[in-house]
Amino acid sequence: MRIAEIPSLPGLDEHAAVAHLTGAVAALRSAAAEARPALHGRTLWMINSTEQGGGVAEMLPGMVTLLRECGLDVHWGVIESPDPRFFEFTKRIHNLIHDAGEPEISPEDVALYEEVNRRNALELLRRLKPGDIVAIHDPQPLAMAPLLRERADVHIIWRCHIGLDEHTPRTEAAWRLLQQYTPACDRVIFSAPEYVPESLSERSEIIHPAIDPLAPKNADLSLHAVVCILASSGLTGVGPVVPPPFEHQVERIGFDGRLVKAAQMDEIGLLSRPIVLQVSRWDHLKGFLPLMHAFVRMKALATSETGRARRRALLARLVLAGPAVGAVTDDPEARDVLDTLVRAYVELPPATQEDIAILLLPMESRNENALIVNALQRAASIVAQNSLREGFGLTIAEAMWKRVPVLTSAAAVGPRTQIVDGEHGRLVRDPQDVEELARVLGQMLQQPEERARWARNAQRRAHDEFMIFTQLRRWLEVCREVVEESASVAGHD
């Protein structure tokens, strides 16, 4: 296990200085003052499986930063495995929870899962002191909970960021495994009530994931800043610009399927064309392939349009962006998913290929990666999140905060709790239905006034419901309750 470095991020005073965030910061400080007596002298350990890539790694730096400013001692630990089969297996568990993959789990798989967690737990035990709180994020580190419970006087919370509102043989296979370890946890936290297994309902809490509005990925950017970031990353050729080029440039899939620097290809048109953008990990559950086919179909349907409607559709371009393959340690399927997408892209006619950009974003610098995503989202006319399954769409919340309308799927619980169809963007019933996707995407492009209304509504909802301050208040409440309940039980013994 390694202790993650926390990047320098805006603190509470900087958030409070923003007029529309002042009240939220004050409420968080008040909650922290109430929780501080119970949490004094304790360390809160956030444990997950990767420092970069995915929503958990996205949220933890901001959470740790602000909780520290609230007076808590907080550290972030990342489990490690020298055996790649560990992350292959935990990815299978992730897929099973989302009703995908083969439900058979072998004793050898379980033995490896438990052994890797045992080694990481032993490393963590050397750092723990009595009364500490260990927050375990997602299934990958969950199997360390029983050993921690057995050998240390600590409080354990499991935060499960994924789930499905259905019960199938696949989901049941996953939960049969995971529920061997949950009895060691004082609380379990889910993102939505629909995800809570009945057996865990009495110990469960609901906390929505959230975004930090001043983090590099979400902070306001001037038009000049957007242009400079896109130029520095190799995505536009405008210039000259003051900032030097980023050390690590965005790469793009060429027309022949090979990976090249984005600057070596013709510009996408990010600053002038209607842009449909999806930014996600390379995961088959994110629906990249049907979205690409739907975009192609939308273009074909637009040939029957006339005037500005025809021109808007024909000028539109699709940007599919994800992390550089191999940069996300706990996602071994990424290369296969990207390869499948690239094979389909290569088969498209050359003129169609020009309208689609598949981008691989560098991950070496967390700050530069965040700024690139921020600039791409602000350049977009529509942000898509075509997920087949999605616990909670952080990219949806990011787009909402930036006043960009969202196209997403009602098939996934997270997105449909974030987006009300016709209020904050549009929902499709089936993210794999190319015809429906093409139709709704075309409608959105042809409704600029509605897009502006959806964007305003979306920003308001993000402000009210998906900010980090509400999330942290709930975390403080849960941690305080766990400690106080433990003290109450001890007092009756």
C-alpha cells in the first residue's frame, strides 16, 4: 500500500470567497464544529485502488483537502498488487454488479483477492492507532475489512460507488462474495437507495458523489484560458499563446487506427463547430460504440434538412475522450474496449472519420489532465454520457456545473437521478438503440434555445445538489455517528 500525495487545491477560504459558495462553506464549517469533538485524535483513512482514472480518484483529493481544513487528520491510501490477475478479477466483480460477464467465481479467484487484501491490510495496520476510521472505497479493498476488524480497534466504513437496481444471477454472484466481508463494517454507504442490498439496509447510508467547483477540472475558465489549454495540449493550432506546450500532449487515433499526436492531424474544430463530447474511462458500459454509430446515423439523417439546420448537423463533430491506455491501474479491460472502438472507426468512410476524434488524454500530470477535460467540456455544445450502467455520472455533474446540456441514458440509475428529461438535457430510454440516440442527438443540436434553458437549469441543480460541501457534511455525520455509537455500546458493556 502506498500513501497518495494530495495535490495543492483551493481551501475553504478560497471557496468561501466565491459569493455563491459562501453559504455552503459556512454550513460545512458548522457541521465540522459539531463533529470535531467526537473525531478529535482520530485519523480518517480513505482507501481505494488507484490514484488516477475514475470517479473515486477524481473526488478524493478535494475531499481530503477540505476535510483537513475542517480540522480532521485524513490520509489517502492506495492498495497495490504485483499480480495483474487481482485487478482482472476485481474488474469482473465490477462488471457482475452491473449484470455483465460470467457469474462463476472460482476458489482460486477468491484466494488471490483475499491474499492481496491481506498484504495491504498488514501494511495499513502498521499505521493505524486505536479509534481511527477506515473508509474503504469500492470492492477492490473490501476484503481487508475482516482482518482490520480482528486486529485493530478501529471503525470501518465501506463506500460502494457502484450498483444496479436489478437482481440477476450475475449481481447475486457478486454480492454473495462481497457480503462475506461486509459484517466487519460499521456502515455501508451507497450512491442511491436502489443499490442497497436488502441484507445491508439497516447499516446503509446514502451519499451522492459530488464535484469541487474550484478544482482544476471545474474552475471557471475564460475564453482565453480555454484557447490556451487546447493549444498547449496539441488540440488546436491557434497562436501564438503565452503558456508553453504541455510536456505530455493529447494523442489521437489516426484514420488508419494508429496512435498519433493530435497536433499531427487536422484540427477538430473545437472552437468553431458544434461539438458532441463524451469523456469516460474506456469501459464497455460507457456506451462509446453505440454513441459513435448514432452520430454517424444522425449525420445521414441530416442530409434531408435544409438551411441552418442542415449546416449545423453537417458541421457537428463527435469527440470521444478517455485516459491514455495503461494509465489506470485497476481497469485492465480498457485496451480491449478501445481496440473494439478503433476497429469500428477504421471501417468508417474517410469523410465520416474526419467528423470523429478519438482522443487519449495524458495522465502524467493530474493538473494538466483536469484542465484539458475542463476546456473540452466548455468547448462542447452537448456532453454525452451514454452509459449502459452508471452509479453516478461525475462527468454529468461537471457538465451541469459548466452550463452544458447533457445527453444521457434513463437505463442507468445515476444519470436518471441527475438529469430530468427536458429540464437539464435529454434522456434516451436505451443507450444501445442507435436510431433513438441519433434522433435525440439531432433534436438537441437543432434546439439552441432549449439547450440554453437546459444548461441554466442544470447549473442550478448542480449547485444545489452535487457540490462537495453537501457530500462532506454527510461524511462528517456518518463518521461522528459511527464513533458515538461505538462509545455507547462500550459504555453498556
